[in-house]
Amino acid sequence: MITLTPGKLAGMRRMADANGIYKMTAVDQRPPIKGPIAKHLGVDQAPWEQVAKFKGMLVETLQGHSTAMLLDPHYAIPYSFDTLIPHKGLVVTLEDSLFQETPGGRLSASIDNWSVAKIKRMGGDAVKVLAWYRPDASDEVNQAQKDYVKQIGEDCAKYDIPFLFELLVYPLAADAHQTKEYVEMKGKKADDVLKSVEEFAKPEYGVDVFKLESPVNAADADGSAEVQAVFDEMGRLAGRPWVMLSAGAGKAEFRNVLDHAFKAGASGFLAGRAIWLDAFNAYPDWDAIRAGLEGDAVDYMKDISALADANASNWAKHVCYGEGGARLMADDATFRLNYSDI
């Protein structure tokens, strides 16, 4: 249970539907889009126009089926900001996709010339930050990651905007399956995921919503009681609204992950590649990409949204109102606000 101030509460509402369910689409991916484009064109750096065009297509085709869109400042915002549907939520990513790899682990940093204050000024409803984290990384790296997240949390409190925090475990330099790709770590340990959630659920980090990966490899989300118990423990540790990310999982695998997550109390999803990667694989055939987005991607979005409608938890069940804030009352289906105390 967390306490929300009026600004944070307003942002939390804007990201959800009328029943308090999050059905959010991620358009902020950079390496997973830039890499394939650059490889196809035989260049070191994907042209800005090509990356931005695809992100613009994602916004055009998927925002009508989403409660909020997650956009990045490099491509999606400059290309698509003026085409966003005004009543949809806007989440803006702050972390740079270029992280520092060290022998002791990965170090995160914010995008140059962007800040919580700037996201608030541009009308963002929430700040999203991804931090790579391994409980068994070096003490120096883990302390730096904790300090980074804590500063973002403090800034979000200062500017009264929700902090949506994403966690991903990753392979250390000595691990098998070493990769720098933004994909689910093969052979990840559930304890690494759970310990990470437990750490950043502490109040000093100021997290309002968790964006979490499956605690088991997506292919192992088989509906068993053993797997469900791990998801249940993750939800307990989160202690606030949380949503699932797809981490490049396939459509069927991610749907199974969502089934477990919703039973454990998740309030929806914030996903990207599970929704749109199949369509993107048609690059550079833009007509085929659009057809895939308008067809299979929209159909899948409708499918997992219906699953969320049936089984996800109203986010408002996990919060209460703060000093001088808004009183919030929730039941299984609806929530309402009373600003009489403000």
C-alpha cells in the first residue's frame, strides 16, 4: 500500500481505464528497433527517419486500443507528439538506452538534457525509468543503481508526477548467454527477480508503479501451482500497483505470463514487442508492417485487454490518499475520487 498526492493520483488515473486497469503500449524501445533497421540497411546507425516512422506507425495504429502510450524523447515524441489522442495517458521514458557495462555490472543514466521536470512541463502523466539490476552485482554498481533510482524518486515527488519503475535482471560478464540485447535473460533465477523487487519496494525509492518482468522464463509460465506461487510472491513484495512487461516474449508466451500475473494481483500490462514485433519483422515493407499492426497486433491487443478486463486488479486497491490529498475509494470494479479535502 502506498500513499499518493493529488498530482500522482491524477497521473495514475490518466494511465488507466475507467475500471482502474492499465493497458499500455510501449513505443520507447530503441536498440530493438534501431538494430534490425541498421542491419538491413548495412549501416552502423539506423537513420532517424526510419526509426521514427515506425514509432509513428505504432502510435497511429495502437493508441486507440491502449489506455496510455510510453514514448521516448529521441524518436517517438518529436515524430508523434502532435498526433497523440489527448485523452490517452502519456508516459515518457527517461533512461538512456546506452548503459555502461562494467566488470561488476551495468550502470544506468538518464537521457542527456531530459529530466523529471522536463517531462512534467511537457504534460507527461508519468516518468518511466528502467534500471538494470542484479542483487549479486558488485556492491559499487548496486549502490550506484540504488542512488540513481532514489534520485528519480525524489524528483518525481518534488514535481508530483508518478514514478513508473521498470526492473530487468541481466547476465553479468561471467554468465552464460552473455548479451547486451533487451531480451529476457536465459536461465534467470526467480530469486534475482524477487530480491530486486523487494529492494526497490522500500519507501526511500518512491516507486508508484512497478513494471515487472516474469520471475520465471516466459516459456516456463505453464499454469502450474509452483509457477503461480512465484508470481504471488512477486505481487506481495511489490506492495503497490504493478504491471507486466513482455521482454521480447512471443504472443502465446506473454499471454500465459499475464494469466499468472493477473491471478497474483497485477493491474495490467505495459508491453511492446509481444504486440508489434511480428509486424515489424516485415521491414522494410511499410505496407506489410501497417497491415500487420492493423491486423494481428490490434487483434492481440484486444485479446490481452479482454484478459485484463476479466482478471486484472484495479490499481486503486493498492493506494491510499496523502496529507492534503485526494480520498480514494475502490472496490473490485470501480474507483472514484473526492477532492473535498484539498
